[in-house]
Amino acid sequence: MTAIQNKTSLLSKLFNSTSTDNTTLQIAQTILRVGVGLLMIHNGFSKLADVQKFADNVVSFIGLPFPVFFTYCAAYTEIVGSILLLLGLFTRLNALGLLFTMGIAIFFHLKKDGLQVASLETASLYGFFYLFFLLKGGGKFSLDTLLAKWLAKKEQ
């Protein structure tokens, strides 16, 4: 019984947000989460619009094997992960995947353009947003919070 309770407690911790109870900040966090989620979806679809071009110009350039496969991985991480992020469902897990994708994008821009600020700017900003959601969770107005409450009731 203790092992089951520990697993449930770990799930509750995964879904619980570490954010403040301040409603204004929770609304701001929700707007940020939804906005970042909506904006990133476009990047995933742009990769799918010309998979081979992205595979050749980006994935092969940075030296990853199986460039077409990794193009699809990046595209679907950006599409599915962003949709789930904007809903606040599995926020930390999706933020981790999206942060990893932005890390690869930052590496690409550094390798291609060096320390040119313009090319690094967007990927870095997205990366900071995803780091924030990885650390803080989805917030009060997320599906994760509903799941955490449901799991807490099951623990009792």
C-alpha cells in the first residue's frame, strides 16, 4: 500500500504547480502559457511543410544522424507539446521536451551564425519560457491542477 501511495504522491507533485496563490499572477501565467503554446505550434507545422529541407539545412548541418526522423521528432514535439502546454496538461513534461528542442535550436544558431544576437534571440526566449514552466508547472488554471486535486482525493 505504501508503494502505491508513494507513486500517487510523486504524480501529485508532478502535476502540482509551485506558483503563488495570487490570482493576478496566476492569470498572467496562464496567458503566458497559452500564448507561448500558440506561438510555437507554427514552428512545428513549418518543419512539416518541407521536412527534407529542414532535415538537410538544420539537422544534418548540426551533425545528428537520421535527419528526417529527428525533423519529425522536433515538429511533433513542437505541435503536440505546445497544444498540451497551452492546455496545461503534463506541463512539466512538455516543457522539458520543448526546452530540449530549443536547446538544439540554440546549438544550431551558435554553430551557424556564432554569437549573432538576432538568430539566437527567439530560440533563447522560448527556452527561458519553457524553463519557467518546467520549474513552476502549469499554474492554478491548468488541467494539471485539476488532475492534482483528483489525485489528492484518491490518496485520502
